[in-house]
Amino acid sequence: MSLIHLKDVNKTYQGAQPLHVLKGIDLDIERGEFVSIMGASGSGKSTLMHILGLLDTLSSGSYLLCGTDVSHLSPAALTARRASEIGFVFQQFQLLPGLTALENTALPLAIGGIPRSVRLARARAALLSVGLGDRMEHLPNALSGGQQQRVAIARAIITRPCVLLADEPTAGLDPVSAADVLALFDSLHESGHTIVLITHDPAAARRATRRLRLENGVLFNIQ
């Protein structure tokens, strides 16, 4: 069974004029795939990412994640699954300014109640894997944008999630830092991580092994 399986997923925001954002989305993502999803502003790609990440609920259809139907789980159950099965990387790094790179990386494990010695050991390993072994004790304001994004990636993978969701992870970076971050995603994919990259950048999208496009809430294959 696919790691991610969406069947006829629709999302409508109610109002005086209902807004149909996603229209009959069918999507299967296998374990270990690297998939990119492109789309213009307003195409629905952020909404799709929020549904994939259990940050929003679908209006109709079904969503199976790791073989479990998560379409109608309670908010508490969605929170638990999101914490254990999904790693997020956003355009804004969302690092806590008063915590070191090591402490920011370990934070998801602290929330999960993992003992301090274990979470710090895993945080060190995660930071080493993204090339920041010499920056562990630095605060975010002492790191470049590319280094902050690497900390965010380390934080995303520390829980060993089923899937890594990256929403415009290079949009705020200079070209050199963006290339370094994309190379890191290549390396994570090669090591077996499942990655879904939401992007407006064709060059970034081409790094994936399968490319999709959203147009007016409809999903198309482009590779």
C-alpha cells in the first residue's frame, strides 16, 4: 500500500460564496519517493500541503497515511500522528531565537517526553547529518539563512517521520544557500526519506523524481 493515498479529495471553504480549492485530488506517494508539487499562487498547493500534513481537514474523499485512514480522526489524534509521522520544513525557519541550534533541533523530542540525554544525542546526530557539527551551540541570529534552514531540516527529521513535507524551503535563500539545501534534500532522498516538495521554482521541482502541478485545484502529472 502507498505511504500516502488520497482518493477524490475535495476541499471547500464555506462562505457567502463557497470557495472550491481542491477538486477531486487522487494521489499516491510510495515510500522513498521524492515528489514535487508546483502551482501558481491560489492554485491550492498550500491547502494540499496542509491536508497532507494533517494541519487541515478535507471536505470529502479519503486520506490514508501509512495505511491508516486519517480523514476523520479527532483533533487530538491528528496532533499525535502529525508529531510522530510528519516532518515539516517551511520557508520561514520557525526557530526559537533563545535556543541554540542543538536545542531547537531537539525540541520535538522534548515535547514528546523523550529523556534529555537521548534527545540531545539524537539532535547532535541530526545536525551532523546536515553538516552543522560546528554550529550546534550557536543561536539562530548567529547563523546564515541557509544554516538556519539546515537546523529546521534537522529538527524535521529527528522524529524519524514517515514523510518530510517541505513548503517553499528555498524561497527566502540566496542562490548558493538554496542550492546547498536542495543538495541536502537529494541526500536525504538517497538515504531513504520520503519527500514532498511544494515549490514555485521549476529548478527546485526538477530535483524530484516525480513532478506534479496543481492548476485551479486539479492535480496533473508533468513527469
